[in-house]
Amino acid sequence: MTNRRSSDSRRAKSERRVEDRRDEPRLQSRTGLRFLRAGTNSQEILHGELLDVSPIGVRLKLDEELLVTEKLLVEILDEENRCCNLTAAVIWSEKSDDQKFLTGCELSVELTKTQQKLLEKFATAEVC
């Protein structure tokens, strides 16, 4: 019979649990938003931030300029590892005061309310 009030038996059991848990494989969870230049073999990732979102478009601040009519892929991955890909076309681009590029994009398909809420979570967050 084990003395349950003994601190030694509790400590040994809890240490064992920690070691056992560390042996379990870890699943990497990745959530976020990526912008990819469409139509290139490299699937070049664009660095910047999502400023705002509407059902038919997004406004971005990017490190590099995109040409009007250039296409990009907006990849969204939520906490439950559901992936949503949207295609957008650049409709305007202008240089900002901080030497980045404000870019307006029209989405090829109107966002659902769920997609819009998910995208809004990432607004003004650094994207890469």
C-alpha cells in the first residue's frame, strides 16, 4: 500500500508524467496569413501586412511593388488547420511615406462572412 500523503511518491509520479509527456510526438500548429505572387514557379512569398478587408477586396502594405493586374494568392490558415485560398488582382499601388507600397486588390470571389471575420483577425498584423 502506498502512502499517498508522502511528498516523495507524489513528486516521483509528477516527474514521471512530465517525462512521459515529453516523449509524445508534438504536432506543430501554424496559423496565419501569407501572400504569394501567383503565376510564378517559385510561389514567391510577399512580405507586408493586411491593412483592411471588405467582402470584395483587401488593402495591403507590402515591401515590394506589384504591377496593376498582377495576381496574388491569399492563403489563410486558422487554428483548426483549415486552409482557405483566395485569388486577388492588384487594382492600384502607390508608394507610402515609409518606402513600402500600399496596394489595393480585388478578390476574384466575394468573401463569405466567415472568411471576412477570419481575415479581419489578421488586419494590421505582420505577414510573411
